[in-house]
Amino acid sequence: MRWKHFKIAREKMVREQLHERGIGDIRVMHTMMSVPRHIFLDGHAGSEAYADHSFPIGYSQTMSQPFMVAYMAEHLELEGEERILEIGTGSGYNAAVLANLAREVYTIERIPELADRAMACLRDLLYANVHVRVGDGSEGWSEEAPFDRIMMTAATRQVPKMLMMQLSDGGVFLGPIEKEDRTQEIVKVRRSGNQFNLERLSSCSFVPLIRDGNAQDVDVIDPTMGASRD
């Protein structure tokens, strides 16, 4: 039966792309085993949906490769009771993964067509703890703040200040930052009062974050540089 075909593809994905490449969070691996990634690609990709690469989803956007989804989920350090803000809903797959690992997921998508498609998939899969809205992700979701975790799936040169102000004390921001040489890296920023401490994780490649207006950025303390980035 076809569902067995997809189950085998997920098992292979988790074993070869996640476990063998260092993903160690059991909850993350179990979640990646259970979420039907192919559904978020309208079923057109078949078992190729579980291959080790990203997928175009239209409107110049992509669904991240499975390893990157798991890698970022693991670095969010989720225990199950967190409220997460995701910037960049895309297909909705990442929100579904997070919804299995946290209490509530609030996700913002700039492109209405993608937001509608994601909402339909999430509704069909009965994810009642995922809330989707259309808007400028750099502005965050102030009505629902503060958030224990904020995850951004599009690259920017600096962390938008509005997002960091919506992060709870002790909370974690995770997302791709574009460096001066135009390469990207995933950074983790932990808030401690009004101080934001940055940790560099790994190189990456994400679509750019499109922002409205003149949104302000926030200084973060980079321990490798010994000074704030501005």
C-alpha cells in the first residue's frame, strides 16, 4: 500500500539524513518520522519528498531539506510547553514539526497563497495548535507575545528588533544571518534581560527575508568578537 511506501521513505530519511549526521534529539527524530512531508508538497513529489534536498514550493520560496528542519528544531531546545513564533510559514511543514514538539506555534507568511495552502494542510492533519497569519514577519505577532522561542526561516543581515522585543526573558531566537561576504550562517541568540547573546552554529542557505518599511534591528553580543554587532 502507498502509505507503507511513504513510511519506508521516512524511516530511510531519519536513519540516513538525521541519525547518521548527528541529530540526537529523540523527540525530533520521532516527529520527523511521523509528519507526512509529502502532503505539504501537494503529493506531487511522491517519496522524493523525503530526499536530501530542499524543494521549490512556488513564489520563489522553498521547503528546507529534512536535515535542516531537524537541525533547527533540535537547537531550539524544546521541552514541550513552549510557545513558538515562526517567521516564514512556507509550506507549513516546519510548523507541523514544531507543533509536535511545543505547546503552541504562531507562524507568519508574507505570501497569501502559501499561507492558505499551509493552513489547508495543517487543518487536514488536525494541527489545532498551529496559528497562521499573513503579514510582514519582521514585525512579529505582538498580540501573542512574549514567545519562548522565535524561529526565522529566511535570511537577513541583522535580527529585526521587533522580534527580539517579543522574545521572553531566557528565550531563544534561531535563524539565518547573511554575513558581509554574502554567505549565511545559522545563529542562536539567547535573551537575558535587555542583553542578547549570540552563538554561531553552521553555514546555511535560505531565501532572503522581505521586510516592509524601515524596521529597526537590535544589537547582539557576539562572544567571538567581544563586542556588539550593529
